[in-house]
Amino acid sequence: MQRFQQYIDGAFDDGSARFDSIDPATGTVWAEMPEAREGDVDRAVKAAERALYDGPWATMTATQRGKLLFRLADLVAQRALVLAELETRDTGKIIRETSAQIAYVAEYYRYYAGLADKIEGSTLPIDKPDMDVWLRREPVGVVAAIVPWNSQLFLSAVKLGPALAAGCTLVVKASEDGPAPLLEFARLVHEAGFPAGVVNVITGFGPSCGAALTRHPGVAHIAFTGGPGTAAAVVRNSAENLASTSLELGGKSPFIVFADADLESAANAQVAGIFAATGQSCVAGSRLIVERSVKDRFLAILKSRAEAVKIGSPLDMATEVGPLCTDRQRKLIESVVTASAEAGAKLVAGGSRPKDEGYYYAPTILDCDGVSSPSVETELFGPVLSVLSFETEAEAVQLANATRFGLAAGVFTQNLARAHRMIRKIRSGIVWVNTYRAVSPIAPFGGFGQSGHGREGGLAAALDYTRTKTVWVRTSDDPIPDPFVMR
């Protein structure tokens, strides 16, 4: 059994307690993890405060910070396969996805490494002739970065990269449902040469770790990725320390296919959008909204693809769909699929456990057209596609926006004018046209409504980890007049 440690103030330790981590492919214990409790959280935040204000990090130039980020990027690229194997083992995400994704994560650190000394202030054209006034951008403070188990190296990079470029220090909380890769990542932070306390990596459970971190008086900003329910608790906790928040939450993303679309290409994107990562993605295209005239044809293509998917060990490069991360998630999916069928949805494919061991669930398609189905409204975080159809463009827009979420959307059409109309009308933070799940460190990522607020990626993300300081300098040699002498 492997043993992992937490990383606080530049040192590794076992934490206040220990807990077992389950291999989703077998349902058996494979590793022992450190459980951070309130005392560990307090040590981590105080270490980050010291590093922010008193340590060598506080006096580093932005260029020096960028060089450390470049070094970290190189280490991530070099150790991508090691990190990928740990993520696959601890979360069940297939190795062909984790290895490719983590290799690309290095590009996020390189992007923010180059940006570190490009964060500029400004001079104000003030209306007073004897004053010079300018704005400085300074780090917002200690950042609590709370990361879920899925795509955790990516979801931590979009927080650490801009925060470190801006000069902040961080306490990163990895999910208790698969923290191994982030705990191993801490060793790369250490090897890269970041000063003690700049990055601290812990894991633990909500009441004893997450709550203590998000309400800690030393935390200035909370960057959270997860579900809306937990986000509400995070926001309530932030009322105690008045920390600012950025929230990247759930999604129930519409995947809209018009009759003039290239159906084979759209089908490939739909399969990637809902069955890749076993559907465990916040941008999963889980609501197919297809023009009625091509619905049967498109569903036939999808059914064939879903039934041909290779399900197997996530460590096998040939596997296309692996297990879900937790058994509780599989049970939720099973209950919602059953309820949807009882409400009138037709099972087109899947809907079963393909293996006796592990937390596997077959790629599933539910035809929910014309019925009120729970699967259409619930973010299942699994390989379940709900299908709806439309006759008119206006109906497609109405169906796309009939959700409390607003993270992403896909539009497939060869009509450029229609594509632009849809872009304007769909309420979501991301719209992909004739593609899906494309990301880049240059492009902001985030949602509307119950999908959260704030953006990750791009220049704007780095600026969000700063606050402005207004500096006034009087340039006149004349003495300041006596304020109590009326003139």
C-alpha cells in the first residue's frame, strides 16, 4: 500500500490523521492519505501568510517568480506520466486522457510564467495639477484553492498559475476522493525551489478541513471548483473572513445539432463531450438538442458508437471508458436513470453495470423527448446523455437555456449567420461552434448562473489575484495651506 503525505511550510508530514483511498477500478483500498484537520489548516495558512509578507517570496521580482514557474512547468512535463498514473489509479480516469491532459497542463504554467512580469499598473490623468497618482497591482493575499478530484492537475494549474504569477501564496486543498496526484505534485513544487510556505498542499474532509480553510481569517481569496451545494457553504464561510471568491461550478451543457451539420463530425464531438472522462466533466455535453428531422439518424450513429466503446482497466491505453470515481456517484446515476425511465424516457443504450468489480457504468443514452425527465435537469457527472429535439431555431434556444446552469454549450451548423445568432442568445460562459471541449491557457473559462462566477485562464485570471493600491504624490514645493484658515 502506498502512503502519501501533506506539504506545509516546505516540509512533508503525515497529517493529524490518516484515511484510505479506494481504487475505483477494483473497489479496493490501494493507498493511505493524510487527513488535514483544523490544526493542520491553521499551520498551512499561517505558513502562507509568513511567506507572503516576510519570506524571500515577498522580495522576489516578478521575473524571478516567472522563472520558478518555468521550472515547475518543466518538471510537470517531465513527470507527466508518473502524475497521470497516480491520477488514473486514484480516480479511475483513463490513462490515455490523464497522460495527454497533464502534459498540456505544463503549458498553463509556462503561460503564467511568461505573464508574471507583464502585470502592470497605470498612471491616472488626475484633475489636480500638483499631484501625480498611479495604481500599483499587488497580490490579493493568501489564496485557498479548493480542487475536485476530476482533472485536478488542470484545475489546480488554472488557480496556481495566475495566483503565483501575481505574487500570492496558496493553500491547496485536494479532494479526499483521489488526492494522490496533487500530493505528488507538491514534490515538484518543492523541487522547483519555491520558498517554504508559498504553496501548501493538504487534503481532508469538508467539516474538519474545507470549512476550517474557507473561514480562516488569514485567507483573502477562495478559488473553488465543485458543485453548487458545496459552493453555497463556501460562500457562507467566506462571510466570516470577507474573502473574495471565484467559483467554477457545475454544468448541464446543451449540445445543439442542426440538420445541416456534419453529423459524423458532430457525433464524434458528442461522444467526446459526454463519454470522455466517463462523463465526469463539468462541461460534459449531457443534453443533446437535435433538430427533429435528423434525430433518428443521429441517434443511430450515437447508439452504435456508445455500444462499441471499449470499457476496461483505466491503466490500459486501449480503454476508452473507465470506472466512475466513487460508488456513491454510480448509485446516484442509477437512481436518476431509473426515475427517468419511469417518467417515460426511452433507454437507447447502456443503463447497466458492465463489470462485476469496480465502479463501472455503461455509456448510456436516454431519449427524453416530450417527457419531463430527471436526467435532463440533474448534473449526473457520469456517461449519461439525455436527448431532446426541436423544430425551430427559437425552440433550440429555449431548450438550451432551460437550465439553472450556464457553463458551456456546443452548436453544430454550417450556417454561419445562424451560428452567430445562437452565440448571442445562449446563456453560457463558453460556446463552442463545430467543436467541443477545446481549452487553452490563453482563453478564459467560467460560467453564468449556477455555474458560478469569475474566470480561470487568460490575462484576466491573473489580474483577479491582484488588488490595486492608489498612490498619491504631491509635486508642489509650496507648503500645504493651513486647513483652518479660510481664504
